[in-house]
Amino acid sequence: MSLVKEPAGPEQQTREEPERRGTAALALGATAVAMLGCPFLPEQLPPWIRFFPLYLVLPVAIMALVCGLPDLWAMRGDEVAPRGRARIGVALGTVAILVPLAACLLMVQLLD
């Protein structure tokens, strides 16, 4: 065994970075916004179906931001990169974060 590096074979040299599209951010952002509407489902459904998703809104929205922002940063230098999905995912994640925070602030003001 020698310490000299040998040239890599052709299968090792063609390693490419995965293409970033923002699909995960879009899916997570849309899911988070959809979860905000679960309390408005019919009352015949069990409470765990209507109210449990509200506990997951903020984590899923934060995950949408965590997935979308690095995708946007990675596409920064490429002019033909499809940024639409990542931008919409980040926007939906931001909305899903701001709506519960605004609702909490409104509840605090109403209680005072």
C-alpha cells in the first residue's frame, strides 16, 4: 500500500451535485398552509383529525424554510435555474409561520 494517490476511475470522476429544484420546500409549505384549515373540517370528524395537525404547523413550516432557502442560495449564480418552486415554498412556509403568531398576538390583546 503506497501513500501516493492514484487517479480516480471514470465512475468516480463523474460525480455530480444533485439538481436543486425546491420541490421539498413547495410540498412542505403547501402542507403547512393546508394544516391551518383542519379546524374548519366538519364536526363529525374526531377531534384528533381536526386539531392535531395544528401542533405540526410550525415545525413543518420551519422545515419548508430550511429546505427552500439553501436551494435558493445554491441557485443564486445560475440564471436559468427554476427558482419558482423554492420561492413559493419559502413564501408558504413564511405564511404558515406568521398566521399562528398573529393569532397568538390577537388573543393576547383580546385578553388584556
